[in-house]
Amino acid sequence: PLIYCSTLPVRLGLASMWIPSFSPLLSPYSSSLSSPSFSSCLFSSSPVQWDAITEMDEHNRPIHTFQVCNVMEPNQNNWLRSNWIFRQAAQKVYVELRFTLRDCNSIPWVSGTCKETFNLFYHETDESHGGAFKPAQYTKIDTIAADESFTQMDLGDRILKLNTEVREVGPVSRKGFYLAFQDIGACIALVSVRVYYKKCPFTLRNLASFPDTVPRVDSSSLVEVRGACVDHAEERDTPKLYCGADGDWLVPLGKCVCSMGYEEIDGACAACKPGFYKAFAGNIKCSKCPPHSYSYGEGAILCHCEKGFYRAEKDPPTMACTRPPSPPRNVLFHLNDTCLLLEWSPPSDTGGRRDLTYNVLCKRCGPQPGQCQLCGEELRFVPRPQGLTNSTVTVMDFSARANYTFEIESLNGVSEMSHFPRPFTAITVSTDQGAFMVGMLKKDWASQNSIALSWLEPDLPSLNVVDYEIKYYEKEHEELSYSSTRTKAPSVIITGLKPSTCYVFSLRTRTSAGHSAYSPKYELFTKTGEEAGCRQTSVSRYSPLLISDPDRHCLFSRRVLSSVLSALPYPGVKTYVDPDTYEDPAQAVHEFAKEIDPTRIRIERVIGAGEFGEVCSGRLRTPGKRETAVAIKTLKGGYVERQRRDFLREASIMGQFDHPNIIRLEGVVTKSRPVMIVVEYMENGSLDSFLRNHDGHFTVIQLVGMLRGIASGMKYLSDMGYVHRDLAARNILVNSNLVCKVSDFGLSRVLEDDPEAAYTTTGGKIPIRWTAPEAISYRKFSSASDAWSYGIVMWEVMSYGERPYWEMSNQDVILSIEEGYRLPAPMGCPVALHQLMLHCWQKERSQRPKFIDMVSFLDKLIRNPSSLLALVEDILPDSPGEVVDYPMFISIGDWLDSIKMSQYKNSFVAAGFSTLDSVAQMTIEDVRRIGVVLIGHQRRIVSSIQTLRLQLLHEQEKGFHV
């Protein structure tokens, strides 16, 4: 038969939501078919075709459909073809059909001719064929069957049973294609056709843009797409995404980062605002300009220095702009026959830098003003005249009876950049002045607590006397501690002295030219009539003020003769007797401990357990006195004689002590069972647990009071010649009045090879963390090793019971101490207390302070609470002085490695903290801002920053003064 094809005015529409990764091939889309997109063609001579019909659904809404229902006649072949569809970028096409189909069983007399399927075809071409239609050119996609069909009853109720089917077409490669639908005798209504393909849509990831990408036909392979950085961003690693077969982006790799001067805001790189800058490429925020610098425009990569301020060539852009220092202050000289010592104080304004140096320029002047010329090479400066880092210099080989003017310049790293003259302070020295001193010191009168002194004024017609300085100390202590006072008159009354005590006095004069040497020393008693044992004679032979070596270098020093005194026993102080020296240990117990009748003891409850048995609380009845609370240590049953001897050894030791800061032994029970040691009861238990349970509850003065009590107890033990060996907060007990008492005296110690134990005791292992290095390595226990342990106890107290060295292993602790590492100051710790800790942790044990000195020092802090106001974290950048003699770190990474915080290296560098100088200025807010969230990590980092700040900024003198 002839083929008849007619074009119908229809449009293919949509009735579903669009998925973003789908690209439509038919548009526009609606729920109707209303414009020319399909042609209807007939393969018979009869005028049978697909009809465009509009009906109403159950909600009275119009539905535009193509329908065909020629079920009465056999051999139907009715075609509906779309217009030509442009393929665009598609490689695989999806066709979604929505249709209804009549159940053949619901139509009478059509059992042989009615079908319940139809066929879907397509045909690829590079151009439209217009009205020409050749079914033989079309390729079948699939036979479409309905999941659900409708009946006559559904028609009456106007129930629309829609079927939806999706079929893949492809791969397709020509410019376009046709779709065709073949009816072979079904009753069909085609409601909508949606033709689309899938793609990965344009997206922004990690500051890179990725274009629309069509996936491959092979669904098992991914399309690699390289992204392009957004404006003002640059590649850190090549940004890539992979496009999946379903139009999803997968496996992001690489990223872009904002360039210098730009920061990330909402997925784009925005220029830094005026007043801010960013010196490094990276996804960090713009930083505010450092002090004394500015940026007026947007997108600044560095900030320019204000007028009068500069940035050295090696200064990082994160560093504040600085300026040259002010002149040195308080220039003084000390002169003798061979050496001239010049000394001065650092400038009041260091310019905000720490690389301060000094130059000394010498001029020799004649008797008339203006007759000055530069000194020749005959003068020698030790160590050198240029680039001095300390505020002293020694001048040698000068001429006698000459006038020299010395100009001391102060410089720093930006002095060369300034156009102004370098600041200096000048001092003139006449070498014929010699060592001017006062006349002989005279005692006018003395009382039990005071001494009145006077002397003749020096004959110095060319110099004005500024004042006199009198230094004095107890002869018994030989400069272990001393006091000084100043007066402008040639007399003074020294008060606050001890009765019947011999004091040593010396005097020096301060003129406009500087200080004189100290006078010879004079020994004077405070009580009149008892000077017989203390002659009023010069003892200057014990106080050398000047030492010259073969090269004639001059050293001005004050010697401390503590080593001699430490070997001499103090009169009236008992000496400790080791119980192990007794052949019969029971004899030592009976000699030093009191036997208690067990009927006077009432045990109330168990409060703990020890190695030898239980520890209980109870009451002790003493005839004629009230009952007292006691702690009772019991020896468990089944012991051997060696255990009994070790158990009672502690009582033999404690019984020798009588001090308010040493746990008091009430007595022992040895003649009945169980064997008991009875000591005073301490209500608050061990100091470490007590502090942890009351974190932050005490004032600094209260904590210093606790430390003073512990030091006083240790002084007593040291005076008796007893070495504790296990001083730690866990072995300090606290009573209800917050009095701290030293305990735990019964341990015998044997060194082991296990690095985690260091040495063991009959009471268990003692951690490395409290033990001095010489005791760990060579078993050298002494009062000096107890002083080291006391420094650790101070740290425990000021940190409210934190574990020393945190989670570091014992082996790491040993290595760190050998390398010079010391614990940082706890948060809120006064500078004075941390300085005392550092002195206790001197590697050379001879340089550690004695307990008598520590008690005196803590007493002064308690009497002068204002000295505790300066906290380590509050030290200002312009604090003068030299660096503490502990190791400095080369990089941020080294520093973080040393405190086990290396996981934050990238955070510090990304935030611009790339130098130790910048880290030393960080606050707790800065630490939080760079992403340190854990409280414990914040505290550890801030504590270490405080110590780093001390190393960089704070002056530490080479001794321990009280």
C-alpha cells in the first residue's frame, strides 16, 4: 500500500521534576503536547492514525495526548514520529515515556486483534528529513509494555493509570535523531515523552571551577577533568575531579589557594581590606597590619612602615616595624691602676627589637674644650669595641693622667636604615682618679637589733658624692644572703638585726664618675659588751674584688663562700643516725620511737593500703590529755622478719625528727600484734590529690605559704644531714590548716636497668620526673638532688597537681633534661617563682640553691606580695636582659616537636607564625584562632610560649640572690 504521512501541530511535554545533572534535548517543557514536534504517519490506505486529543483527568485538568485505538482490525501498523532532535553533546540518550494502555480483556470481541504493547524506534541523521519517512531506516529500541492497564470502569470513574518507562538510546554520534512509535493494534494514549542526557554540571570545588562534562558511554570508566583556579587563586596541587556515569562528580584531588593579598570568602578570593595584608599564598585569612605599619589599598601583600619605623631585610612581613633604640642609660665606670670597666643600662626604648648591640667610640681630650681626637690603637677593648651584646666593656693599656671621653652607641637591626645620627651617651674619665674610697668604718653604738655606723668623707674635690652603699650580712652565712642600703650622709643606722649576732659590713662610694671599690670588711656584734669573740678588724683578704690573668684581662666579681660553710655542722642541731648502722634494728626503734600501749589506740576506719598492710584512721588516748586523731599503719599477718624490720625502719627515721613541717611520729606498737606505726592524722591527704581536687581555689600567697612550709621542713632535714631522695607532691601531706608536712621516709633504693623505673624501692617504683640527673645516672643523692626535686614540687603546686612533663615517656624526660629542656612556667605563675624553679634545675648541683636560701627567699615574697604580681605570661617585649642559658630552637617545627605538639606545625605556619619571635608574642586567643581546640593542648602550648618568652626577653642573673 501507499504510505501516507501527515504532520500534526503537537508539542512533546514533561510532567516530572528535572534532575540538575540532566540536560534536555526537547524544549520547552510542560505537561502538555502543544506544538509541532511530532508527525503522525499511516501505513494503510485507510485514514487511520495517531490522534491528538485533549481530555480531562480526575481533577478536571486538561491532558493533551496522542491516542490510537484500532483494535477491531488485524495487522495494524500505525506510526508516530518526532521532529528532528539536535543531539548536542550527548553520547547516550534517555527516553522517558508516560502513557496509558487499555486492558484487552475489558473490550468485547477483540481477542484476536487487540494488543497490549507498542514499539519504540530511533533513527540517526545529520539533518532533518522534513516530511519524508522511511520505517526501514529506523532501529528498534524496545517493545514497551504497560505495568498497569485500565478498564471500562476506570474510564467511567476517569481514573488515570499512568505508566512510566525509561529506555537508553546509544551510543549516538550523528548530529541529531528521530524517535518513532509503532502501534500494532493496542489502545494507547501517549501522555508525555522526555528526552535527555546526563552530564556532570559546572561546579566550584576548592577554589577551582569545573565545566559541564558528559560522562563516557562506558559506565565503568570515569572522565578526568582538570579544574581552573578562580580569579586571584593559584594551584597548590593540580585540581581534578572525575565525572561518573550518573552525572556525579567523584574523587576530588588537589586544590587552589588564594594568592598573596587575597583571602577566601564564600568560595572566591577577595582582596584584603585596607589595614590588612596577606604575605603568603594559602587559604588563610588576611592579617591585620603589624604594629607601626599600614596598608591603604586593597590586596596588600605587605604593610608599609610608618615614618620613623623600618623593617630589616631579614625581618618577615609578619613582624612589626621597628625603630632605632634610644641611647644607653646610667653609664658608670670602675677604675683601678690597670683596668677601666665601663658599664651601662640598656636603652629605655629598644625600638621594639631584641638584636640590640653597642659600639664604643673613644676620644682623648686635652685640657681645653674641643681639643679631642680619636684614640689610637694603643687602647685595648675586651672583648671588643664594636658589636657588643652585653652592657659592659673593659678598657686596657690607657695612659696615666689623661682624659678620655667614651661615646657608647646603641644600635639594632634597623639602625643602618635610619637617616638620623645614632644615639649615644658619653662619659669622661680621668685616669688619675684612682680607686677613691672612704675612710675607716666606725661603730658609734650598737643595741640588740641595731648598729650605728659613720665614716670620713673621701677627699674628692673634682667629684660630687652621689651616695654611699653599705652591704652587710650575717658572718655565719658568708654572703649566702646579704642586704644593702644607701645613704647620702656619711653615717647610717642599720636596723632589723638579730640579737647577739656577728655581722660583716663593707662600704663603697658612688660619685658622678661611678662606684668606688668596696672598703675592707668589718665584723661587728649587735649586742654591746660581747665583741670579744668578733674582732673589729679588716677581713678584706677574704673578699678579692679584682683578679688579673696573665693576659691582663680584668674580671669584677663577688665570690660566695658557701662551699666552705656547707661542710661545717651548725652548732645545736641534731645529726641524723642511719638505722642500718645498728646491729640490732630493734635497738634503733626503741631508741628513737616511743612504745605505745595498744589499748590506748582505737581504730575507726580503713583509709588506704600500703605495701606492708592497711592504713587506718583512729584515735589515740594520752593520759591527762584529750584524744587526738592519728593515722595507723599496720603490718599484715604472715610477714617475715625482714618485712618487719623494713616496716619499722621508717619509724626509726621519723622518730629522730621534730619539726612543724615534718610528719610527727606518735609512737609504735611492737610488743603485740598487729605491729603498728602511729603518726599524726593529716585531714586533707596527699598534696597532689588535694590540689587537683581544689584547682584554682587558692591565692598565690597561699600557694607560696605551702611551698615555704615544705622548704622549711627540707631545710631541717638538710641541716640534720638526711637526704630524702623521694621528694614529690604525693609524699607531702596537708592538714586542715593547709600546713604541709614532708612524709615517706622508709624507702630503700636500688638502681635498676629499666629506664622507665630509674630506681626501685620497697614501696614500689619512683618515677624519673622528680629525680636529679646525677642521681639517675650515678646514684649521687644529696641535698642538692633534693633541691632539684623541690623545684618539681614547686611546679606541681603552681600547676595544681599536673603531671610533670605530661605524657612524655621517662626515657624522653631523661633525654630532654640532658639536652637542657626545662619545664615551662605553669599558667598564672609569678616570674619570681619560676626563676627559683630554674635555679633548682641547674645541671651543676653545686649551683643549686640551699634550702636555707629558699626559705629566706620565700619569706621575702610573703612579706612583699607585690613581688608576685609579675606573671611569666605578662612579661613585656622590651624587658631588658640576656637570654636564659637553655637551648633555643632553630625552627617552629623543632619547638613543637620538643613539646610533642608537632601536629600543629602547618596551622602555625599557615596563620603566619613562622618565626620564634612571632610565636613568643602569641596569646591564648591566638592559639585558639589557629585551630588548637583541645584544652590540654592549649595549656601545654601557652605554657611553653611563656618559657620561650622568658628565653627571648627576660634577664636572669648568674646567681641566686635572696
